[in-house]
Amino acid sequence: MYPLFEFPVAGAGIIIALIATFHILPCHLATGGFWMVYFFERRAHADGNRELLDYLKHFALMVLIFCFVLGSITGVGIWFSSTIISPRAISGLIHNYVWGWATEWVFFLIEIVTIYVYYYTFDKVSPRTHMRIGLMYALAAWLSMVIITGILAFMMTPGKWLETGGFFDGFFNPTYWPQLLYRTMMMLAIAATFAAVMAGFMKPGETRTYVVKTAGRWGLAGLLLGALFGAWYYFKLPAPAHEVLATLPYVQFMFRLSLIIGFIMAVYFGGLLLGWTRLVKPVVAISMVVVLFLGIGGGESVREFSRRPWLIPGVMYSNQVIAHDLTAKGVKSELAVYQKKGFLAENYFVPEAWRKIDRDNYLKAGMLLTKVNCSICHTMEVNGRNSLPRLIQEMGISSAADLADFMSTIGDDYSYMPAFAGNDVERRAAAAWMASIVPGNESEPPTPEWVLNGDGD
């Protein structure tokens, strides 16, 4: 285990989620935008349409700045935040997919080179050469998605990898193809949304109307096909993911939000398809980007929460504890060891004074155990996001003894939470500290004897 990183009030998980959601807009635009650019450029040269070529140059500059500045910064942000919040998960992914990421970085380098070459060679090379550069960029960007999707899907459904440990058994997992096709369609819808934004800065006329209608056609087609592949993706999710979707109100809310926004975007694209150019006025079009961002946030929240309680299903809990043996990789379960020998004594970064629980340190040790087990999803503050004290209060559990009994059931009766990583004494110490942070708790505080021996409460 690594040292614990805690982000008070907001929670560590939301930091990754926010950065990832901001990242998805520019990276999916970067992936899908140039398929539309290639289509438009062919039409522009065929018709000798100078206005459309000027539009494409501005669109390419927007992609260059928005995607390769904001997108790159948020990409680094995902790596940084994930590494400090879930270092073992990142380590596990790197050990399994370092060559996958290395290959993706090659395609990303091609993207960087070709986007600059494409923009700065407008009117300086032949149309055929220029279109080939744009197509090269589009292919490299999509192949980058092909690789990243395999790793993202692996974190949802590792498939036969759990038995073999093989690179491709994990990469081509049960949700790979539906997720790849879903993301491919959504990248076209996102590209169409930004095409509408840029169309708002064109002068009225036939060319703008053509761009608006084409954006509507691409956006609506991407959204409808994305819904079809999204349904396939949904039905390929494992049973525990469906249980989470059916159980947790927050996930249900975010799922409904993404569906509602999908409908709103479909209506918007339908209006564009009909040539309603007032829909590309900057205020309206940019507002739709914000709406789209909220929908992406809802969808990504559902994807992340439906993995609970896992970071790598069947192997690593969300709190980074190895829960099961992975024989193919020679990895042994830590959970059974922690539940027998204790978590505190087995971890290097635990302060020496807290390694053995006694009468004086049991509350401090309980605090550490609670944060190690729970802080990836819950905050410890009363007014924090997904507050643990408030949750305990709402559950109607007041005494440390009742909390300790409840904690013995998580992982089984409450399968969307990781089983407690610690022995009986540590579980009671954690329960004692949890009881102490519940607002208005009038139950009798536990005695040190109860924490240490299970009696004397």
C-alpha cells in the first residue's frame, strides 16, 4: 500500500471525475472532428467553395487550441490525480498495458504533428495532399481511441484476463466492442456540436446553412447509433453493475440525467438538420456545449460508479486492497491477511505508534483505518460530498457496536462496498471513531476494553 491521499469535503474521487469529464470534450472532439473536416474539405474543393475552406481553417485552429491545450492539460491532470489518489491501480495498469499506452502515445505524437502541418499548410500544398494530411490525423486520433478504450473497458470487465493474465484477453474484453462503437458514434455527435458553434461565426448564406444541416445530420446519426451501441454496452455489463444501477439513488439520477440530455441533444440536432440557423447563434450553441458537458458527466459518473466496489474487478478494491488471488500474475490476496493479522501491522507507511492498537491510540488508529477503507468514496466531514457521518446518521446506526456489526456485512450483503480490510480489533476501533464523528450521536461511547477485547461496552 501507498500513503493515503485525502481531499477533504469534496472527496478524492470527484477530482478525477471532474478532470476526466473536462478531458472527454476536447479529446472526443479531437478524435471525431477531422472526419467531418475531411468530408467538408472534399465538398469545398469539389464546389470551389472558398467560404467553406475558410470555415475549415478556423475549425482546425479551434481544434488545435482547444484540444491540444486544454485537452493535453487535462490529460496530464488525469494521470497526476489518478497517480496520487489510486497509485496501485495505475501501477497495475502500467504493468499490464505499458505497451498499449506506448502505442497510443505514438498515435498521439502523429496527431500533434499532423494537426500543426494541416493548419499551417492551408493553401500551401495541393488539395489532395492537404486532405491526406487531414485524413492521416483523423485515423491516428481514432486509433488512439481504439487503444485507450481497451484499457478503459478492461477496468469494467477484465474478462478472461482474470484466468490467463494475457494482454489481449484483457484488452478484447466483453465490453470492448460495444464501448468502442459507442464512443466512436459519440465523438461524431460531439464534433457536430462544435461544428455548430463555429458555424455561428459565419456570415448568413448558403454555405452556413449547408454546414448547419450537415452538423445536424452527423450529430443526429451519431447520437442515434450511439444510443443503439450504448444499449448493447448496457446489457453487456456484469450483474454487480446492474445491481449498483438499481440500488444507488445517485447513480440512478445521473443515468436519468444522461438520458434526458441525450433527448435534448437529439432535438437540437433535429433542428439543425432542418436548417434552423438561429440554433447556431453563439449563445445558443455554446449553451448546448454546456448541456452536452453535463450529459457526459452523467454518463461517466454511471460508468465509474457501476464498477463499485472495484478498481480492477475481481482483483483490486476501490480502496486499492487486493481482494482475490490472481494466480496468472502471481498476485496473492491481501484481504484475508489483513482480516487475520491486521492492516496496521502489515503496512510500511503506518506510523509506528499506531501499528498496535491500545487504550491510548484506538481512536487515532480507527481514524486511519476508516480513511484507508472508506475515503475513496466518502468524505469524513459532516458537510462533505457523500459524507460518511451523514450516511451513518441516515442509516439510524448510533452505537459503535452496531457499526462494527454492520461493517462485518459489507462486501457480502452490501456488495457495492469493499469488505473491511482489518481484523476484529481494527474493525471495532474504526467503528469507535465513526461513532464519534456522527453529528448529535447520544449513544454511550465505547470503552477501550470493548475495542481491544470485544467486551466491556
